[in-house]
Amino acid sequence: MMEIGTIKAVHIYTHRQLYVTAELELNLKGVKYTFGGHEVFLSGMNGGESADPPYLGRFLYRCMQVCRVDNWDELKSSKVLVEIRHGKVAAIADVSGNNWFDPAKEFEAMALGKEQIESGLKDKS
């Protein structure tokens, strides 16, 4: 299902005092949804090694890119096209639907790229 939603709040927070995550709070026809957060990704001292893909940075950057803003604070009140799968927001896009951000797909590709680089380095040694 796809709907137009409004970003009501943006949050960057710690999870279990070990990790950092971020999420958007969305309003879709009067119903509150979240996008991102600890169920999607965790970064931090004990949430990944220094060589792990930069999930937090990627999440922040892609949300700002989709909304065409230059500052995290400017996301509030932006309109986005929202894809809902199994009752959760899975992806967002600009309202024209031309620039989609699906963290699960992008983060999986980032992790795969890291594995390929590490595998290549091990083969050379």
C-alpha cells in the first residue's frame, strides 16, 4: 500500500545505552507510523565494528536526499510517499515517487559490498 504522509518529528536516540539509531515519525491520514529506528538498524560502540557500513550516516543522508533538504531539522513537515508492508513503513520516496529509500535493501547491499571487499583482501594475503 502507498500513501502520502507528513513527517511530524525526527529522532536520533540511543538504544539500550549501547547503540545509536534514528527514525522519522510520520502521520498518514491521522495514524502515526515510524520509519527507521532500532528494528531497522543500530550503530555504535558495541553495535558494530569501526569497519562496518555507516548505517546511521546513510539513513540520515538518504532521508534528507529524498526530502530535498540540507539539514536534518528541515525534514519536519516534509511530505513523502510511503510504502507500507505488513503494517510497517518499509520505504519512503519523494512525492513524485522518483527517489525511493528502502533501508533494508540498501543496508543489505552495503553489507554485501563490505563482505566482498573483505573477501578480496583475504584472498590477496
